[in-house]
Amino acid sequence: MQFAKPLNQFIRLQDRLQTKLGHWIAWGSLSLVLLMALIVVLRYVFNIGSIALQETALYNHAILFMLGIAYTYQQDQHVRVDVFYAKASPQRKAWINLIGTLLLVLPSMGFILWSGWDYVSASWAIYEGSAEAGGLGYLYLIKTLILVMASLVILQALAIAARSWLIIFHPDDTPLEPASETEGKL
């Protein structure tokens, strides 16, 4: 098939992008744990509270969540009702993934992009910051992650749809599944 090679290249490129981004973002969970420990120690040992530190933890969580969604989707670790899917053949799984991507994921992310654009634009227009005294600025940058998240999920959804298409219609041209995080580990 003439489309198999470009589809495979896109799938491999997208898998690499999501894997690198996912591994990089995973380090943010360590920073979140350390930050939360600092907040607890400051509050309960030294009786010091800081809105800026609390908002830093909130921002850190938002970054982890928003930039980690597409990686989780790539690794097939998102929530799924496995009643039918778990025992399905690879062909049936590909059909489920293709239909789910086309009917659920892409329209949902398209809606988020469409509806989030004005929300993020309004935030950028005023360089929105914290509503709290002593809070952090740059809330507009965190809100921008809504659009970044939707774009990353759309790219991943297109890669999943392409892989599913190849499995269904051209099984000999299908690239390998992305490596799972636990493969090869004890």
C-alpha cells in the first residue's frame, strides 16, 4: 500500500514524541511530592503558610495532568471498560480503537480546542494571574495547557487511528505497538 510507509513514519514519530514527553513529564511527579512535603513541613513544623507555594503545587499538578494525558493514551493506560475489549482479537481491538477514536476522542478534543480557544485568549489578553494576594502570576500560561493537551491527544489519536487502520486493512504493514513501561522489568 502506498500509504503504509507514511503512516508508519507518522506513527513512529508520534510514539517517539509522546514517549520522550511522557518520560520528561514523569519527573514532575517527583517535584510535586517534594513540593508537597515542603508545604507540609513549613505549615505544621514552622507554622508558615504560603499561597505561592500552594499555587506552585497546583500548577505542577496541572502540568503533569495536562501533558501526561496523551502519553497515558499512547501507553493504553487510560480508563477502559474491558468487558469486551480484553478478550477481543487484535482485529476487533483495532476496530474498537478506530471507531472510538473517530467518534469519541477526536470530536471531544476538537470541542475542547474550539471552546477553549476563547477562554485561553481572554486569559492571555489580560495576562491573568492569581486571584489570591501573594499568589503566582502566569495563570494564562497554565490555561494554555488546555490547548496543548488537546493538540497532543489529537496527534496521539491520529497515530492510534492510523495503527488501527493498518491492523484492519494492511496487517503486514503494521508497526509494532509502543513499548510498555513495564516490559523487560522485573
